[in-house]
Amino acid sequence: MRLKDCHNFYDFRKLAEKKLPSPIFHYIDGAADDEITYKRNTSAFNDVDLVPNVLRGVENVDLSTTIFGKKIDLPFYCAPTALQRLFHYDGERAVGKAAQKFNTMFGVSALATVSVEEISSMIDTPKMFQFYFHKDRGLNDSCLERAKAAKFDVMALTVDTITGGNRERDLRTGFTSPPKLTLSSLFSFAIKPMWGINYLTKGKFELPHLQDYVKEGTSTNTSIGNYFSTMLDQSMNWKDAEKLCSQWGGHFALKGVMSVEDAKKAVDIGCTGIMVSNHGGRQLDGSRSPFDQLSEIVDAVGDKIDVICEGGFQRGTHMLKALSIGAKACSGGRLYLYALAAAGQAGVERALGQYKAELERDMKLMGCTKISDLSRSNLRFRKNGS
Amino acid sequence: MDLDDCHNFDDFRILAKKKLPSPIFHYIDGGSDDEITLKRNTNSFNSCDLIPNVLNGVENPDLTTTIFGRKINMPLFLSPTAMQRLYHPDGDKASARAAEKFGTMYSMSTMANTSIEEISNISSGPKLFQLYVHKDKSITDDLVERCKRANFDGLCLTVDTIVAGNRERDHRTGFTTPPKLTFKSLVDFAVKPKWVFDYFTNKKFELSNVKNKTDKGTNITKSVIEYINEQYDPGMNWKDAEYIVKKWNGPFALKGIMSLEDVERAIDIGCTAVMISNHGGRQLDGSLSPFDQIKEISDKFGDKVEIILDGGIRRGTHVIKALAAGAKACSFGKGYLFSLSAGGQKGVEKMLQNMHNEIKRNMKLMGCKNLKELNSSKLAYR
Ligand SMILES: Cc1cc2nc3c(=O)[nH]c(=O)nc-3n(C[C@H](O)[C@H](O)[C@H](O)COP(=O)(O)O)c2cc1C
Ligand SMILES: Cc1cc2nc3c(=O)[nH]c(=O)nc-3n(C[C@H](O)[C@H](O)[C@H](O)COP(=O)(O)O)c2cc1C
């Protein structure tokens, strides 16, 4: 199986599984507890059907949308994800360049393996910095100042990781970062020699935003759950978020808001957007899916801030459905991560290109030429829901 | 595979399956008829989603609640289950000690292999005794008296076992107690020599609480089904229940009621708690699951009686959903029995630790500082 055999999400996933040592594949692919929420994030889209309109003259489709004051050419973007150089040796460099090529937003994690400075010198398209609120206030200030100096357009504070989720696949595979070669994991790494060679020869593995402050930065092996539970400040509250928002002074979002109440509070503290998200099902299993919750949130705050639906997207039609409900844009992690693991920048470009082609085709089939043509009148819910 | 590899219910179940002779494993694992209710008990939690709140400063959520007049340190406790010596040589002692360690309630079945007095000697933790009403009324009076003397905190009367459910797995495996070695079952036991060794080298198998009152308690090899049908009083009615409530005169629950009507009557006869339960899907197949029923009952009676959800709990989030729907606490059976089979007291402790961690972690992710903050605004039914 090669890149040219990848026609959709599932193909990329399969190729990624072939290329990655199993603990790393399962770190991406896994979620919390019984992974009920993870599955629901996608299956929720199937409880609603699209109702197309015909004979509308749909030769030219404009997929652009504006979020956080920036026009982007696609109504979806790359959510910030950690540790990308574990997935492919080019890591954030590959994803950033692919995002630039399609002129969409590139989300950079606090746990990125390439620095904000390097990314900002590399791409000039819209960039989002994802912030984790650490106990160490010096580290927080440094992250914020560096992202500001590197001219990032948006800051997103992640609020759904107050403690680590129970990722049982990681418990079984013994996933840590950087990878620690225990006897049991050794085998899974040994059968993927290309990954090992690239990992050891293409530059040292680092967490540039953290390493001056904490030993978890590079030298010691730690699990992600452990990082969340020991390094992040669990007492984080609305005051802290408000302070950060004003300290940043630009477009600011909360990532991982699910309740209407919290969405309203986000508006109150000065946020310009929120990501309705459960972290891809990786935190609270049993949590509602973003798509199921979307309409309530859009109704409450959609006219005041940018509401972004995040998680579960595997098809262009999934995005059409979220946009029809009123999301300003869609955001996803795995939708580009498997492609990154499968083939680096070329893989991510192929994946983004495919979603774009799907969206264009589906917009035409729906009888729509621009995102604002989509509305709830295009949708029918199967059950007695909204 | 050992205890270190057990991260959740399914892991403990697999390890228990490895350790137990198959008739015993299936006695725990099975339900009645087609096991529809057994499955629904857990699946019903998936028809409902949680809506978390963020930025609430939840470093240390308080997991305590009060049931049967005792404060417990987590809102999940051990349901009463019969014949624990079959699952591990330490039986009820292991369960009681583990529960005490975690500050939660241990429950003793009428059909335990350890006596009321033995348990009260080894544990000062919260204790509930589960009563079956035998045809011989003097057995009931005797049990109630002994629980009083032994300082049990509460009593529950099981009312969903008026006849035995149709546990088809037991028909097939020929499960009896004490285990009877037929040729067919011999093979099942022979492949688990460690279990057989433990069983025969430890204390004699008996139904310790009723052994002086009925010869069925020890000598005769009976299937549980036969025992229930022969010994328990199918004529039991509300008057009998009321008699026991009065006699006990302390925190009291009916275990195994499902209808709003019966909850109301339970309150009328003086119950302080109700355990909403279908006996873990082991009795009436097709019966409603406790979680599907809990909200309606709590909305109506939550301020009058302690509502306990019993059945289907496998995860911390299940407990959280039950509490958000109005339950005061939850109890589980198979959840700790598999861990008991897998590793005795250590096993039960590990399971309780896992559940404690899960409840605590997920309370933080829900943005809740204490159990009272869980309410129906946190739930979205599909
Ligand atoms: C491997 C992986 C790493 C992630 N790392 C982060 C992170 O560092 N910070 C963050 O806020 N979200 C992180 N996320 C969550 C994503 O931003 C996003 O919410 C999620 O992937 C959406 O679900 P989807 O993968 O179904 O699209 C990560 C997700 C994955 C799959
Ligand atoms: C092996 C086994 C034995 C049981 N024995 C009794 C018993 O003696 N008395 C009783 O009231 N309930 C008994 N139960 C039912 C439990 O108290 C409880 O209602 C049920 O296990 C809850 O469902 P769960 O297993 O899904 O948690 C038993 C359950 C099992 C699995």
C-alpha cells in the first residue's frame, strides 16, 4: 500500500498503521476508557441527513470562510496536536507547509516539536498557538510572549485537559514521549525499522516551548497523561482565563467548551471564538459529541463569537453538516495526522486536497456555491431531536 | 496476564475466566434467558451523554456521600453476592477488607460462606446485610437479631428473587453448590487445578449464616435455582416486608424494585432507601435497566428516600451519569466479583482503586467539585 492508494480517511489510517511503531499509532488512534465518545463523534453525523437543492447553477464553488478575523480558503483547518515529529520526522514543518499551500489555519500545540519561531519564519498563512496552563507561571509567560513575538494570529487555551484522560491503549503499549524502549515495546519498534532510522537520524527530538523550564521537555520519558496530571494547573479557573485573554490582547479562544453556560461565559471574558470539542474523545468518555451539542451553542453565542466544531470529521459531508448547523469552521486532528504519518507533507497535502475535492463536489450536489448558502433547512434529523 | 495488566472491568473478567472453573465463571457472568437485560444494564449508559463544564478550579473533588446513615468515601459500594468462597478462598473476608480500606460499604448476602459475626470481627467499615426471606420465619428473625448484635449499619431485603431466574448457562454447565463433580464438569474443574487445590485445602464450604437452620445450607448438593425455589418464600408480601422493617428499626432498603408505584409503597412502609435493580439481569429478562428508570424515580422521590442504582456499572462515568440522573450512590456486583476471582483482596482493592481514580478524574473533567453539583443539566439523552 502506498500514498497513491489512499483515497480517504480510512486508507490513510491503514497506511499510518503500517508505518508507525504500534505504541505511536495507538497514541494517535486511541481515546479514553471504552472510546464510546470517540466513536460517537463521527457516528453523530449519521443521525442527520442532507436534503439537496437542484438546478442552482453551481459551476464555481467558494469554500472560503473567515475566522478570528482571517479569511481562509477552506472551511476546515488543522487542529493543534502534540509531538508531531514522532509521527513523521518532518512533523510540524510538514503540516505547516501543507496548510500554507491550501491557505488554511495551522494549529500549533504547546507540545509541538518545532518552535514557534521556526514555524513563523517558514509560513505566512494564519497560525494558531494552543496554550496549556502550567503550574509554572514563568513557563506560561514565556509561551505567551514567544507566540506573540512570532506573530501568531490566535491563541487557543485548552480547557478540557484539567487532568489526563484514561487512555487505556497507552497503558497497554507503554507509550511515553520520547519513546522509551522497554522489552515489550522494543518489538513493535523493531518491526518498523524505517521509523526508527528516521527518528534517530533526522534531528534531535525536542519540545522547544517547554524545555527551558521542565525536565519533561526532553530528557525524561513521561506519559502524556502524567504530564497533564502533574504539570498543568488543576485549579485553573475563569479568572485565570480572563487574565490570559487580556494579556494576549488579540484573538483568543477556549478549546474544549461543551456547555451553553460555559460558551456564554467565554463571550463574557472576551473570547472571540470557541472550539466545541471533547479533545477527540481522548478525555471524558461518555461526553457528548461536538456535533450533537453544536446547535444549542450556535443558538446561544453564534452571533457573538466564532463557533468552531472540532472532532470526528472523516468526510466532506460531515463538515457540510456542521457548517449547515452554523459552525463557522470545522477543525480536526486525525484527519491530517494519519496522512502525516503515512507520507509527511505530501501525505497531508493529499489528504487536505481530498477533503477539499469532496467539499466542492458535495456543495455542488447540495446546490450551494458558498458556505453561507448552507443552513439548517438542508438538514433532517432522524430522531425527534432538534 | 496478571493483576498489573488489569486496567478495567473487561481485563478483570478475562483474568477471572482464566482462573475459574468454567461453571463458576458462567454463574457469575451469566444472566437469565437471552441476557437482553444483562446487556442493556450497561448499554443504557451509552444512550446518554455528559456535558462538562470547564475552568471551575477542581483540584480536589469531594467524592463522599452518605447512605444507610454512614458516610462513605466514594459513591460506589459492593452489592451483596452469594457464595464468594467459590470465587476465591478468602471470599467475603477479602471483599469486606478491601471495602473498608476504601471507606465504602461492603454488603453480605444471606447466602454468604462467612458468618455475620466473622465479618463484624474483621471490619469496622460500613456494612449492609442482604436478607432473603425463607419459608421458615425463624431464620429471618435469627438473622435480623444477629445483624443487630454485630453492628451492621443497614439491612436490605431482596424482593426480585421470588422465584429463580432462568439462568441457562447454569443449566448447560451443571452449576451446583457446593460444586458437584459430574463427569462433564470434571473436565472444567481439572483444567483449573489451582482453583481445585485452594477449594479443598481451605475451610469447608458452607452457607454460614443459615447452616444451623437448614441442612440445605451444607450437605446437599443443590443448584442455586433449586435452593431458591425450595427455601425462599414465594408468598412474601408487603406485610412481611413491613414486619422486617419494624423489627430491624434502622436504615432499611428494598433491593430489586423498579416501578414508581413500588418505590412509593417502600417509602410508606418505612424504608430509608431503595435499590433500583433487576438483580444484574439474572432474574426477569426483558426488564427495564436501572439507568433507564432512575431519572423518573429520582425526580419523583429523590427527596424522600435514598436512591441507589444497582446494576450495569463498569466505569466511573457510569456512576457519574447515575448520580447526575438523581441517584445518591451506586452499587455493583460483577464489577468486584471478577476482581475477587482474579486476585482476592488485592484484586478487589485494585478494582476499587481504578473506580476511585475514574470517578475522581472524570469529576475533574466534568468541572464538578462535589457530587451535589452533578444534576440533570449535565446530561443529554439521545
Ligand atoms: C495525537 C493527538 C494529539 C493531540 N494533541 C493535542 C494538544 O497537544 N493540544 C490540544 O489542545 N489538543 C490536542 N489534541 C486534540 C486535537 O486538537 C483535536 O481536539 C482532536 O484531534 C479532534 O478530534 P479528531 O481527531 O477526531 O479530529 C490531540 C489529538 C490527537 C489525536
Ligand atoms: C454471582 C452473583 C451472585 C449474587 N448473589 C446475590 C445474592 O445472594 N443476593 C442478592 O440480593 N443479590 C445477589 N446478586 C445480585 C447483586 O447484588 C447485584 O444486584 C447485581 O450483581 C448488580 O448487577 P452488576 O453485576 O451488573 O453490578 C448476585 C449477583 C451475582 C453476579
